Amino acid sequence: MYYYGIDIGGTTIKCGLFEENGHLIKVNEIPTRKEECGKYILPDIADYIEKNNLEFGLKKEDIAAVGLGVPGSVTDDGVVNKCINLGWGVVNVSKEFTKLTGIPSKVGNDANMAALGEYYKGSGKNYKSMVFVTIGTGVGGGIIIDGKPLNGVNGAACEIGHLPIVKEDVGQCNCGKRGCLEQVASATGIVRKARKLIARKDLTAKDVFDLAKAGDKQCIEAINYSLSYLAKGLACISCAIDPEVYVIGGGVSKAGDYLIDIVSDYYKKDAFHPSRDTKIVLASLGNDAGMYGAAFLAGCMTLN
Ligand SMILES: [Zn+2]
């Protein structure tokens, strides 16, 4: 049997065809057509799967299930409650997709899918419990305990970007609150802090990290400020979840061991003593994590 793992993003949809042992056979990207409230998105994926099956000589009966990761909250029965990035309102994605393709499907939140991917195939592989943190334009994540993602009753578990822990006034967060972690620890937050310290307007988060690595004092200060808050966020999570490992992914994690070393140092200072030595490591699947996780959600790799 075969599986598809589909990661639906705001600009592209990543589609992977998997063998049941988790081996990725083929990956392709198709554009996300958001026009008319995103009504072409699921039919486009269904068309892609049909064409790809033909190419590999597969019939729809050969596909055990399709897993779909979407950028929004998803209930356990596959209902998506507003994906602003895709233009969707309340949609039963699982039901609609299976109606289109005749193939069973499962749906999950994209950050949870990336977490599942890292847990089964990436840096979380040898651990029982893991918290995945993704740092990009925002800060998000996923909690996996004994192999299962923790959704929360409102689908809001591990929205660590909105931990209300920033003391300084950093304005209003996208969520409407003030003092959220992602306002200082996201790529956007890092750049905002650096701009306050140095008179340069054309900075990216990568620039700030590169300058800091080269010894620039202000950039080091900006990085330390942002990452000390990230570490505080992790210390808060440890007090509630006490996971075995934190896996850090997303665009900002490209700063590599430099970032991990700083976060780990601050974390040790903030964490409650029994959790002080919790490992903090880099993610390893990059942009493929969501696709792997979606395939896993559909039932792929469960034989391993
Ligand atoms: Zn917020």
C-alpha cells in the first residue's frame, strides 16, 4: 500500500508519495490557489494525486490513505475552523477530500504535522515525548506525547508564540494581545529589536545572526534579548509538560548551533531544577517535516 502526505501552505502545496515503511518515493509542489475562498485547493490536490498515480501505475485502491496538514486549528474529526491563509471558513476537509478522491483521509494542523514528522523521522526519533518549536515570521509548535500530538480542547495546545511573558511594551500582537513571546522571539521580533539598537533599516533575521556571529555588539544584544525570552518560554512549557527534548525548526533555526547554545544557556538558568538538563536540538527535516507528519497521521510508518 502507499500513502500521500500533503502539506498545504499559503503559497505552495507540498505533496509526497510514500511507501508504507515511510520511504519517500516522490515529492512535488503545486501552487496554492487561494482565489474564491480557496475552493480550488482540494480539487487541485485530488487532480495531482490522480495524475501522479497514473505516472506510477497506481490505482486509487493502492492508496491506503492521504494525510493533509493545514495552517489552522483542526478538530479531531477533521473539521477546520477558519484557515485565514487559505481563505477557508469552517470546512470538513476530511469528508470533502474523501468525497473528491474516494480515498480515506485525515487532517491535522500544520505545526502538529511538522512535529509528528520530526518525532517519527527527524530529530525527535529517539525520544518518547517532544516539544517542537518552529521559529519563522511567527513562533509556533507542537507537543507529542507517547507518539500522539496534543491538540487541546480548542486546538490551541502549544501555541507557544502567544505565551504572555514579555514584560516590556512591544505593541500589539497579531492575535490582539500584548506581550506575546512571538513579538520578540520570531524573525520579525529579532529584526525589530536589532533595528532599535542599530541604525540600519534593511536587516533580515539572518543578517542579525550573521553580524552577531561576527562579533557585532548590538546584534549580540538583540539576539540575546530574543533568545532569552524563547528560553523562558521553554522553561514555562517544561513546568507543565516536562518533555524529554525540544526540537527547534523553522527558518530562524538555520542559525544552527549558535542559536542552540545561547537558548540552552538561558534555559538552564530559567528552568525548574529537575528539567534543567532537558535537551534542546535542531530540527532535521526542514520543509519536509509537515509532509512526513501528514503521511504518518494517515497511517504510514506505523509498522516501524
Ligand atoms: Zn499573540
